Amino acid sequence: MVLYDGFINRLSELVKDKKELPRSTKELQNGSKNDIIFGRDTAFELGGSQKPCVSTLAVSSDMHFSNKAYLVGRDLPQITGDSPFGKIVLVEIDEQTDDDTAFNTVKELEQVKYKFYVRDFMTRASALNMREQIRVGKNAVKSGVSFADYGQKLIDTFLQNEKVKSVEVVFLTDFDGYKELNSVAEKIKETTSALNHILDNVMFDCSTCNLKPICDEVEGMKELHQKHK
Ligand code: SF4
């Protein structure tokens, strides 16, 4: 799976000034999908109040990642109100036996954000617009939870999947490049849609296909469809 490699390079370039976070030994408690953090118990919301907010995940089978979390901007203890928020997750997976298996792995990893429940954090993620807002509870702030702690738990969750070889997570709060990040995240989403389309055995006719712009941009897409037609 190398279709996303060009976008991974663009994302890495975009956050080249990221700061490495220390490995956390603090064990955050699991939450549950029914946990609700009401307004009165909320310290702030990452991506709240219509601030810029982008979440993306890209997968590669030939790039290795550091199993570390990184940050651009303020850490959780320094944030005092609703803040812009970005999250980039890069995942190395085993070379998959066939394209359908690779696609299913991508979809499976994309689901993690809907199932990652941490006590005193409440996530609302949208596949449609790539926003992932996280409500941070006052209890989390009181106990000094940082992105290093939250990121470590997220990394450990990905690594529990036997197809995952390595992972890297970048959190963004104060960041100038949300527009560019959103544009790369949009292309990653389009690549996954095109992959879905190709594997659905849809007719191979680029002249009438609305996915042509992304297939023109991503190396290997047309060859993939040619192989599956
Ligand atoms: S290769 Fe052509 S037909 Fe296939 S998804 Fe891309 S643009 Fe559409």
C-alpha cells in the first residue's frame, strides 16, 4: 500500500517543526461510548466554537514511523479555552496479501477514532468533513493530562492491531497551516473513495469518472483499476 505515500510526505513537510513529546508512563483510564461530558464539566473543546479542526490518517506499507507523539502548539495544560485542533496519524502496515485486504485494513484503522474512549475526554468525529472535536473534562485538566499521555494511549491502541507495525501521531493546536492540512486530508479521503470505487468493480472509463482528478494525482491508481477491471 503505497498510494498514500505522496500525501504522507506532504503532511510530514507541513509539520516539520513539530516537537517530540516524551514517552508517557501515565496510564489513562478507558472511557466508554456512553460517557458524556456536560458543559459544566468541560474545561475546553479542541476544535470547538467552530475553530479550525482537521483529523486525518494515512497508511503506508513501505514507510516506518517512530511510535512517538508530537505536538505543534500549546499542550493541554496550557490551553484555557476552545482551541483549533489538528490530528495526523501515520500508520505503517504489513504489506497486504491483496488489494481488498489492504483496503479493509485502511477502513479498520479509520474506525479507531470512533472507538477510542478515554475517561474525561469526549470525541465527536465526522467522516464527512474530517473534523474531530475533543471535549476535555475539567478532571483531565486537574490531573495534568498532557498530549504525551493521550498520544501514548492512542499509539498503544493502534499497535494492538496485528497488522500495524509502527505509528506516529501529531497533534496541532497553534498552527498556521490548517488550510493546507485540510486540502491534503481531503485528498486522502478522495483516494480512499477512489480505492473503494475501483474495488467495487465499477466500469473503467476515466473520461466519465468523477474521480479522475485524484487518480491523475495519485501514482498507481489507474494501474490498480486496470488490474481490477
Ligand atoms: S482509474 Fe479512471 S475509472 Fe478508475 S477510479 Fe480512477 S478515474 Fe475512475
